[in-house]
Amino acid sequence: MKTKPKANEPIPLKGEITSQYARSLIEASPDPLLTISPAGKITDVNKASAKITGVSRERLIGTDFCSYFTESLKASEVYKEVFAKGSVSDSPLTLHCNCGKLSDKLINGVIYKNDKGNVLGAIIVIRDIPEQKAYELIIANKELALQDKEKAKRADELIIANKELAYQNDEREKRAAELIIANKELVFQNEEKEKRAVELIIANKELVFQNEEKEKRAAELIIANKELAYQDQEKGKRADELIIANKELVFQNEEKEKRAAELIIANKELVFQNKEKGKRAAELIIANKELVFQNKEKEKRAAELIIANKELVFQNEEKEKRASELFIANKELIFQNQEKEKRVNELAIADLEIDFQNKEKEKREIANIELEAFSNSLKQASQYARSLIEASLDPLVTISPKGKITDVNEASVKVTGETRDKLIGTDFSDYFTEPEKAREGYKKVFDVGFVSDYPLTIRHKNGKLTDVLYNASVYKDDKGNGLGVFAAARDITAQRQASQYARSLIEASPDSLVTISPEGKITDVNEASVKVTGETRDKLIGTDFSHYFTEQEKAQQGYKQVFEKGFVADYPLTIRHKNGMLTDVLYNASVYKDDKGNGLGVFAAARDITAQKKLERDVAEREKELERLVELERFRKLTVGRELKMIELKKENEELRIKLGIAKNENN
């Protein structure tokens, strides 16, 4: 069951696993494998190559392929033939080890390409020459010895041509080296320009943001100053009102004191008048008595009495006026006391209001500080999140539920060739070679919640295609509502090229190569395995490894021995083709592992020794024939020697007879 990857857990890529698998297969090969550039430089090797040359992998890479052979010119012709024809088979060369040892080898090579069909380099497989091949090579050398006269004639021309070719190669390498340096320098300058442009854009954006923040702070400061000035004006008004109220209160107190003094005087005057009334009453009694006795004085006293009555009325009226004034003064005093209390209450309210405004001002200042801190934290969080997004080398994009792009990073801008402003608001699916598949991908995220390793191909506006694997999930608000999709695209172009490169290495081998699971099932094969069994690659994968051999039990024991010991070498088996043809092979196999050292399976290489066995039989027959010829020669020599002796004896007999005949004649 497929589970959603954790946020901090790295997602393993299929291209990385394939690359590790292919690397394990290459390293497990018992034959030296090399890759060379079109200029003849070594670009990669396996452990077997380092072992056979006596030079470390790091020192081998970057050196000339031809420099490790006794005939560097012939080696140069071999690798050039690979690039010219596409492949070479069993080209003999003599390899010299760093220790000084020479060994004859057979060179097999094939070119490898990228996904667009462009030639990237050549894969070279170096194989040992079997004893039978060595025997054939000795015979061929003897035949070559017969052609030494022709070679001598061509030698001078070849030496001149070799020197000219070597000079041209040196010049070509110099030009190639200069071109590589120039290209690297140009790439470096372009990268520096892009970095400076990105830094300038970021700096401009940050400057604009800072200017906007400065303007906002200036506006807030102006508003705060205005508010502070207004509050100061209000405080001044309240202070003025308080001063006026205090002055008015002092004035009213003074008026109250004046009224109290007037009231005291009026009371004293009223007491005095009452005393005067008493005196007047006494005088009236005396006057009445005198009136009785003094009629003459009556008129005088009557007149005085009228005057006194008038004066008394006037005084009574004055008393009433004073009483009215006193009543009014009391009312005014009560009103003033009430006004004073109102002013005191207003003053208390004003003080409370001033305290409230001061507290509000303090709260507002605290709120402004907190708001500024929160704004800074939001700004920092936003800048931090943006920096994280922009720091990613992978194209990152957010998509709305309607499939519109809402945000992108700089990597997305580079991979599409469009500006950020132009990308935002457009359809996510418009930038892929398969828009419908891209649309189905982001809809699947909304349905399931995430997708992992979803393959798509991004199309740049200049036509360049980039293979990617998308990992995406739904992002939500604090209430759990889905806002959109966040998608990250991992560029797997390099991994795919590495996989194709590794596949080319495997397919370049003329030997049958196969990988086997711990259960004994075939998990991968090369074209040579297809040819030797007669079955298709799809049919071979998943079947029992031992099924394709004449001795199935022995084949099972062989791959089990690899898991137990870690390897087997020169393990003899016979492969049965589906048409019945048998192929004798020697298997070399080892366990291949992941990056953590866990065994994943067995990598086995089968060396076809059918021709070798045939040569062995031919050699045995030749040896028998030679023995027979030796016997015949010995018999012939014996026979011829006997005949020669008989002839000599006959001659001697004849001579003796002649001599005897001469003697007889002389006697006769």
C-alpha cells in the first residue's frame, strides 16, 4: 500500500535506484569496462580496469585511452573505428600494466547516446584472449611474418602517416582542451551573471519593501504626532478650564464672604432698628402721656410721629429689601455651591478622562510596539519561507483548486523560460508535453491528498524538454480547509541519462549478462542473453534462472553459492536455446548491493566458450594428426634410409662385381 511521504523524509527517486543498480552491475563485471569521450579521454572505469592497469580509478579518468597499450596508434584506430562504425569486435591489442607486465587483450566497443540520439561517448570492454585465441594469434603472427617484406615497404609510409596523425591528434587535443576551458569559463561567467542578476532583483525588491515600510512608519508617525498634538491641545483646554473654574470658585467664595458680611451688618442694623422701635414705643407712651397733658406739643409730636411712621415704613421696606437680597444671596450661594460641585465633578471627570487618555495612549503605544514586532516577525517569517522556497533547486509551484498557478520559485522560471508574473494566473497544465496527464495529476492530489513520483515532461518556451518527477500535497488553512496544491518537480534528466549510460554499458557487453533475485528469478537481461536463449526480454524476466540450462540443479547450486560466498568464477554450464542449440559458457557472478550494503541480487556474466571448446577439439585433432605425421615421417625416414642403404649396397655390389669382372678378365 502506498503511503504518504513525511515532510522531512527524502523521497527516493527511481532514477537514483536505477543508477545504483546499474553501477553495481558494472562493478560486478569481471571484465574491465571503460567509457571514453570522442577525444579519446577516459571518462569512467570499473574496479577490474583499475586492477588490470595497476592505476587507481581517479588517475585513470581524464587520461588518454591509447596510452595504456604498447601500440598506441593501433589503439587510437580502434576507438576511432568505434565512433565511425558504431562498434568493434575482438580487436587485438597488447595492454601494458603499471608494473611493466604485458598482456594480450581483445577489445570490444560500442557507442552510447542520450535520449535525443546524440553520441556521448564509447563503451570499451577489454577481454582476455583465450589459449585457443592465443594459438590462432601465433599462427596469424607466423602468417604475418611471411608478409614482412610488404610491411617493410609500407613501414616508412606508415611511420610518416603516424607522425602526421600524432601531430594532428596533439593539435586536436590542444584545441579541444582550449575549447573545453573556454566553454567552462563561459558557463562560469553566465552563472555569475545569473547570480548577480538574481541578487540585484532581490536587493531591488528588498529596497522597495524597505521604502514602503519607511513610508508606512512615516505616515504612522505623522498620525501619532497629530494625535499627540491634539491630546496636548485637549489637555491645555482642560487645564485652562480648570484654572477658570478655580478662579470662578475663588470669586464666588469672595462673593459669599461679602454677602455674609453684608448679612451680618444687616442683622446688626435690624437689631439696632428693633432697639429704636422700642425706644420709639417708649417715647410714644411718654408722648401720649404728654399728649394728654400737653396738647400743644401734640401737633409737634403728631408731626414727628408721622415722620417716624414714614421712617419706620421706609425701614420696613428696607428690611424687606434686605431680606429679599439675603434670600437671593442664599439662592445664589446655593447655585454657586451647586456650580462649584459641578465644576469639581467636571474636574474629576476631566482628570479621569486625562488618565483614561494617558492609559489609552500607553495601550496604543504598547499595541504599536506589539504590532511592529508582529509585523517584523511576519516579515521575517515571510522572508524566511520565501528564502527556503527560492533556495530550492527543484521547481516549486502552488496551484489553486481551479488549476491556476498562484506562486512559483526561480527554478520554475528557469525551467519554463517564462517570467514569474507571466506564469502566475495561467493553467498549470499548459507547460507540459501532456497537458491532460498534468491536469489529472493535480486533480488526483485534491482527491487523494498527495502524489509521489508522478512523471511529466516540462516544455521550455525555446522547445527544450525536461523530464521530472512531481511530488505534491494539499496545503490547508488553520481550520483545515484545502487552499491549493504545493508541488515540487525533481529533474531526472541526469538520472535518466545515467540510466541510459549504464544500460548502454550493459548492452555493450558481448557476454550474456543477467541479474537474479534471492528467489532465483531473472530480474534483468541484456540483448546477448536474448540471443543465446532465443526468448524475448519480457518473457525471460520473472522466470527461473535455472530453467535455461541443460543441468538445472547445477545452475541452482551456482547462484546459491554466489549468495553464500559472495561470488563464483569460471562456473561451467551449458545454455539451451529454444531451438535446441547448446552453448557452453563459463559463469562469473557476484552479489550486487544497495548504498547501505544490503544484498539485492546476483549479477552473472556468461562467457561463451563454444568456439574455445571447438578450438580445443581442433587442436587435439591437429596434435593427433601431427603425431601421426611425425610417425609417418619417422617411418618415411626409416624406409628411405633403408632404401638408400640398399641402393648404396647395390652400388657397392655393382662396383664389386665390376671389379670382380675386371679381375676375371685379367685372369682370363
